[in-house]
Amino acid sequence: MTALRLSLAELRHHPRRVLAIVVAVAISVAFMVASFSVVQTEYGAVGAQLARQYADSDLVVENPGVGTDSLQQAVTEVPGVAVAEPSWMAGSLVSAGERSTRAWVMSMAAEPRLQQADLGQGRWPTTAEEVALDPGTAEALGVGVGDALELTAVTGEGQAPAQVVGVAAPTPGLLTGTYPTVYAAPAWFTSPALSPEEELFVGELLVLVEPGTDPASLVVPLTQAVAGVPDAVVTEGATVQTTPEKAAAMSESLAGDASVITVLLLVFASIAMLVGALIIANTFSILVVQRRRRIGLLRAVGATSAQLRAGMLAEAAVTGLVGAVLGVLLGLGVTLAVAGWSGSLTYGLRLDPVALGGSALAGLLVTVLAATAAVARAARISPMEALRPVAAAAQQRRTTVIRVVVCSALAVVGVLLAVLSLPVGSAAVGLSGELVLVVAIAAGATLSLAVLGAAPLYVPALLRGLGVLTGRLGPVGRIASAGLARNPARAAATCVALMLTVGLTVTLQTGAATAQRTLLGDIQERFPVDVSLADTQGTDLDPGLVTRLTSVEGVTGSLTTSAVSVRAETDQGFSTYGTAFGVDPVAADAFLPEPLSGLDDRTAVLSPADGLAPGQQVTVTAETYDDEGEVVSSRSETFTTVISHAAHQNVLLTPAAVSSLLGGGTNTAGLWLDVDPRADVQHVSTAVTSITEGSDRSLVEGGALVDVAAYTQALDTLVLIATALLGAAVLISLVGVGNTLGLSVIERARESALLRALGLQRSQLRTMLLLEAVSLAVVGGVVGVLAGSFLGWLGASSLMVVLEQEEVQLAVSWPQTLGVLAVAVVAAALASVLPGRRAASAAPVEALAAE
């Protein structure tokens, strides 16, 4: 118990020595707590918002069929039912001036208790000529209360003007984005101007029961009533549930999505915890070195190894417990802040006691386990050895030899696995896509262990090399380099934490950039035209329409072509419908990554996706239709196929060939648009859609623009989220840098005092510690960037094997990569400020007199 009391006394008298451990544990635990709690709270808000569509109803009749007055009447006549209102739903094109968007039109119940949304501005519609919008749709269309809209029925046959009389309240929560929604009165859905009877259906029938009636007791009677309505088209899947049962089922369906995101966040939390473990292990190693004399005295007066081990583990446990408790509180604070910012706090926090306790326990266990190696090393040595200032040379040699052997073996295995996961290696041994990913992950993990494990072997050499540069700064630079060289193990441990965090960040950035360049290159090859438009009736495009399209910001070029709707078929059973564009091969080169070689008046270019072989004969038939959709003419020509991605679900012919299909005529019914890669894709796509949907022409829109935008947005979002999540790990590693410098100041108090006594100025002492911090950050950051770039390329290459890409294009996001390195260096420099001030403020005489 004496050793235990002494260890706890150390914590009371020197709490700053374990401050970095407490901070590292607190950040790691807070990350885990926030990962659980934020996801559960946000998905709870999603579930509550989904349940909001059932308002305060008691029962929900789902998928009852096409709503009729007799259906509603039959439900209302069931004893115990007070009110029953259908929830109508229909698709519509909503236009405001030149802006258009597709939206769901939902009925807004007359009964206030059955209204599915909260009102933000104005009022709810009461007539067929009034509508309300969700806030996002109102903003996208640039309208507000009092403005006019035009709604087109889903059939495209009926149009009706409407006035905006209200805007719904914003939907709170990070994950509660909604599809554009228009709220209309029930009268809109039976408006003669829209004639939508055959298209509309009742999504749900919302039911309120009489006071004192148990909703569950009406499930069977309502089911029988719905099934017994003779003149309502009732679906076989019609069900009746109580509203709480329906809401619970929807919440359960969200649990899987929440679990996936939680697991992803926990991966990053585990990374942060691993970095924290490195910092903890490094800190305890330094503490053991600082206490060697005290440990030796304790052993000399009779303390056993078991007593020392128990005391130091108790010290680690107390430190970990304090950090874990603070981490739980910090995590709850982060959850509260995020929920308040997103608005999901409206629906209450969702906290899991098991997750909170598990996170705290994980922080405690990691602290104890990380300290085990240093504790065991301190407890094994003899009293006389403990009194030596450093470990014996023989012990150091044994450690070095073992490390060289183990790390060399890991490097060899990692390189072999990496070769196997590359396209050439996987093809040589016939690995499947799933096995390629497994091998690549194993290669990355093995190489990472080799790089991190061998750090004590090469980090001192790199620091000495960097010391050549810092030495040019004068005596201060040489002293800083010598200070790092005196304890290479401690410097290496600090660099390992930086390598891990910087390396992981760069791995994700490089992998995403490489995958993006490769996939976008493939998309550009497969979908070489950014935007293509064709009039399905083969009518010339209006010059004013073409001018408006080519004037869209971001559109850099255009090519007008002839076009006709065709059917292509072969004698082998191949048949497809699409558009035949008549393009001049020379003019088309500006839009295509490669020339249309082989295209002439007797050939037709089709896509490889069609499964045709070059040289096959294909019959192309052009049919023209009247306004009622009846075929008025049909002409066929036989061509020899040329295979190219340029066709992409269409047929490319020469203008002369299209003219032949049209019976000697010609048109300008097709248009290709070229878009600047740096343009706002969403803006371009919305503008083009608004223009085409706002015209009175039936246009087919295609091209690669939206596909490229989807891939780009997904990959950019992945990198942004991953970089933000790894920020916690970077913060912990920088705490480690500050901790290393702070403990180094304590350990070298007499040395610093002697330097001050010999004439070293306070500013020079602070500069010395600054150079040490920057040197550690530069070495750790550069190694992390190099290793991360390779591992990112390796991961992207293996992913391309799975996606059956023939070529991998390496890409490094230099602004992001250099930004990560700069952040590490600047933050390390800031971490040196407090230790530098502490060292500079100590009086030389007092420091020399201290133990």
C-alpha cells in the first residue's frame, strides 16, 4: 500500500505531468460519446419528422388505393371513428417565371389535428387555386407568400395557376432534408383543369377516433370496411395500424442506417483512441525515466516489483478515470451543441447509457493498457540499474536488433501483399474483387506497422539531417538538435503519433483524389458529351431556346446537330430505342476525348454497353409521330457498326445518313453543350432543366454532367467528413507534442538553468523549444505524407480492380496535403509556447538548486 500511496501522492503534487494523458483520454472518449449520441439524436429527429406526417392521428390506413368519397364515407361510418381524411399525393412540375422544379404535391388536411407540417408564414391553402411550399422549394424558386406559380399535373396534360399563401416551417435536423413539396387543398386533386384522376392515389388515410375509444380495437373493423368498399380500387396491400405502431416501424427501419453511420464514426473514434494510446504510452515512459532515482530508492528500501506495478497501474487507472469522466461530459456537451445548432434538440436528446458507460470504460482500459509497457519496464529493473541515468547499452542493442528483424519482416510481407492487390498482381494470381480489397487492407496495415514500428530506427537519423539545417541558425539551433538526439526514443514516439494522424488524413485525400481522377476520366470516356438534348418529334429547335441554353453560365460551347428518334436492331435479336444524332466527325472532335474514327455515311456508332461487335450489320429505323402519338412515317437503313463510348445509349450517324432516314429532309433537332469543368454543376443542371421544362417542346436530356457531379460531390464529401473526423486525432497528437516538450522542460530544468547561467537569453530558450517542436512536426508530417500518399494510391488501385477499371491515374491533392502538413507544423509551434514560457520564467539559481 505504500507504493500505491506514493503513486497517488505523485498525482496530487504533480498533476501537470499527466495533464496530456487526461486531455488525450477526454478527447477520445468525447469523440466516442458524441459519435453515438449525435447519430442517435439526429436519427431520432428523422423518425419524429417522418411520424409527423401522421400528425396527431390515431390510426393509419396505408395504401388503401384510389381515394373516392365512398371509401372515406365507409371508414367514417365505422363506430368509434370521428374523422377520416385522405392524404393525397401527386407529382408535379412547379414553375415560377424561368425557374422550374419537380415536386410532390401533398394534400393539407382541413382538420388541424391531421395537418402534417407546421406553418412558418402565411396560412394553409383552402381552395384549388392556393398552395403552400416547403422553405427549400420557396427559396429555390425565389417566391414567397403572395407570389404566383404554375403547376403542371404529373400527366403533363393539365396546367393550372396557383398563388402561394403560406410557407411551412423549416424542418429541424441535419438528416431531415426533404424532397421539394407543395401543400395543396384537397380540392386541387380533383380540379377539372388538371384531370389527374388516373394518376393520383391515397398514400394513407388518417383516422381520428371518438374520445374514450381504444384505437387498437378499430384495426379489424377498419380493415373490413376498406376491403368492403365496392367502387374503390383497393390495393391488396392495404393495411391498418395504430399510429404509434406505424411510427415505431418507421423508426426501426432507420436503425440500420444509423448503425452504419455509427460504425463509420467509431472507426475514426478508434483511430483517435489509438493515437491517444501512443501519447499515453509515451508520457508514462517519460514519467518512468523522470522517476528512475525515486524508483531505485523505493526498491532499495524494500519495495517489491508487484508493489511498484500496482501503484503505477493505480495511478494510470485514476488518470484514465478522470479523463473518461471529463470525456463523457465533453461528449454530451458536443452532442447538445450539435443538436441545438441543427434543431434536432426540439425532439429531445437520445442518449444510450450503455454507450456512455462503454465509452468511459474504453478510455479507462486504454489508459491502463497503454501504461502497462512502461510500468512493466520500471518494475523489472533492479535497484542499482534504476539509479543509472539511462538504460544499459546491451539492453538497447537487444531492443534494436529485435525491432530491425520484426519491422523488416513486416515490410517484406506488406510489399508482397501490396503487389498482389495491384491490377497486375491480382490478374496474375486471379484474385476476385472482394479478395483484392482484403489483401489491400492487409498490405496497408502491415506496411503501416512496419513504418510506425521502425520509427526509432530512422527518426533520429532524419532529425540529425534536419539538424544540419537548424544548426545554421546558430548555437540555439545546434542545442535544439542535440536536445532531440539525447532522447531519440521519446522523439520517435512523438513523431509516430504525428505520422499516424497525418498519414491517415493524406491516405484518404490521395485515395479519394486518385479514385476521382480515374472514375471521372472513365465517365468522360463513357459519357463524353456534357449535355445532350433532342426533340423527340424531330422538329427544329427554336433558335431562342438554343440561345438561352448556350447563355447559361458555365456553358462554354455548343454543337447543333440533326436528330431523330430511332429503333436499332440486328438479326441476332438485339433491339434498342434511342436518338440518332447526325454529327460531323470533324465538328464533334471538340466535344469528344477522341476522334470519331470510322464514322461515314454507311456506318453507325453504338456504345460498347449495347453488346455489339464492330462490323455487325444493324438496321436503324426512324419513325415520326403525329400529335396523338400515331406513327405517320417509317424508314429503315442498314449500317455497319462502329463501337465507341461516344454513342452512350444513342446512335451516331453522319448528317447525310440522318437525312436519308428522314426521306431526304433534314433538321436541327439536336444540341450538344460543353460545360466548363470548374463550373457550378448544380447551377448549370438546374438552369438547363428549367429552360427545357419551361418550353412547350418534348425534349430528351442526357449527357455526363449530372453523373460527374454526383461522383465529385460524393468523393469530396467523403474527404471533407474524414478530414474533419481525423481532426480529433490530429488534436490529440499535437497535445502529445506539447506534452513531450513540457515534460522535457521539467526533465531538463537543471540543464536549461545552466544554459541560462552561461548566458542563454529567455528568447533563445523559447526559440530552442520552438525549433524542437517544428523539427518533430516536420519529420512526422513528411513521413506521414509520403506513407499516406503511397497507401492512398494502393487503396484506390485495389478499388479500381473491384470496379474493373483498366487504368489507375494517380492524383495527389497538393493544396489539401500541404495544408495538412502546414497545420501540423503551425500547431506544433503553438504547442511549444507554454513549455517555452515555463522554462524561460524559471530563475537559474532556483532550477540549479532543485532536485
